[in-house]
Amino acid sequence: MGEPGILSLIELDKEERELLIDYMTALKRTEVYEVLENMYGVDILKFMDVFAGESIKIPNRNYVYKVIKYIQIYKYCERRDFTEEAIENASKVFDRRKSSITRVIDKVERVLAKLKE
């Protein structure tokens, strides 16, 4: 992933942006550019500039949802210093067994440790 470059400096009006998206969509036979334009609007070129030449793979919704739950559990316990009481309360709040809460905490810590390697 790069830093913003020349594309970030180009200003397109709405009609030019729409035509660019139509053109890119036709070339790649995909609707992803249209979705990106709807999300990023005038910042679409900045997005394209930063990710130029990159392939981005987004996990499926179920996986992302599971990770969000893991993060919520982890942060809940972290804010309470990972005490036994925090884990017990988290099991009630998130409707999971205490052993499940502990496994989630361990998993998040293992994954985050990879960033430090």
C-alpha cells in the first residue's frame, strides 16, 4: 500500500467522476468502482491512488462479524484489567462460557503479537 500521489491531486467534477467510474467498470466488467464512488465520492481518486496496483481481499461478513465480537469481548475485559470478575461479567454480557471468553482473549493476544514480530 502506497502513499497518496499524483491521482490525489486531480480534481474531477461529478460528471467526469461518473464517466471515469463507468469507463473503469466497463474495462474490468465489475461494479466495484461504482460502489467505491458511492462510498468515497470526491475521494475516489485518493483511494485509487493509495491502493494503486494492490489487490484487496475483504473477508466475508460472518468472519468480520466474528472478529468484531472478539474485539468487543477483548476490549471489555481489557478495560477491566482482565480480572477474573471481568471475565465472569463478560461471559454474562456476551452470553458465552468463561472458557470461551478466555479463549477469545488468548486468540486476540496471539494475533496482535504477530504485529510486533
